[in-house]
Amino acid sequence: MITFSVQSTRREELIDITDRVSRAVETSEVTEGFCLVYTPHTTAAVTINENADPSVARDIITGLAGLGIEKIPFTHAEGNSPAHIKSSLVGCSETLIISGGRIVLGTWQGVYLCEFDGPRTRKVHIQIK
């Protein structure tokens, strides 16, 4: 397993980790298989989406905010229940196909760590098989 840290700088943001995931796969001995990207946090997530236009990442954050989750009267004492819900909606992992020693992504796709309760230092684990 490969682990790296990601530092978020805002309360909510999507951080492109595609290059770090690609390097992990390219330096492994696996040429055909799978790469699991996982974050062990209950207020963060991992997703695959467009990375050509940075406005898409901002729009995802805006769209999730538009759900109105923040307006619900939660009982969780930390006050970050919206972040927990967003993490559950997006999910804590993605599985990528490895072919020819590289991750298979569409032309415009990238891998993102989604921060919903920052700024924080987050861990990302990668398992390659």
C-alpha cells in the first residue's frame, strides 16, 4: 500500500491528485490490474471527474451546497454533519483500471480528493493489484 498526504486550504474544495496516483501506478510492477484510491476520513471523499476546466470542481462544490444540507438542524456536536453527508454521497474510494502500466482515464478525467471539512491534512491510500 502507498500512502500520501494532501493538505487542503479551504473549507470545501476538490484537489486534483491524478499525478500522484499515476506516479504510484507507473512506479509499481503492475502492468494490468486495478488501483484502489481510498481516503480514511469521514468528512472527505474521492471522485473521478473532469480536470480540464477548473470551474467543474468549483461547480461540484457549489452543486453540493445547493442541496441545502447545511440548513438541516443536526444534533452532531462537532457541527460538521453536512461534511459527513457529502462524504457519504460522493464516497471514500474509487477503483481505476490499470492497462499497460498506466491508469485508464477518459480524455478529460482526473482523480480528486474532496475536502468537505477543511482546511486539514488528509491521507490517501493506494492499493495496486
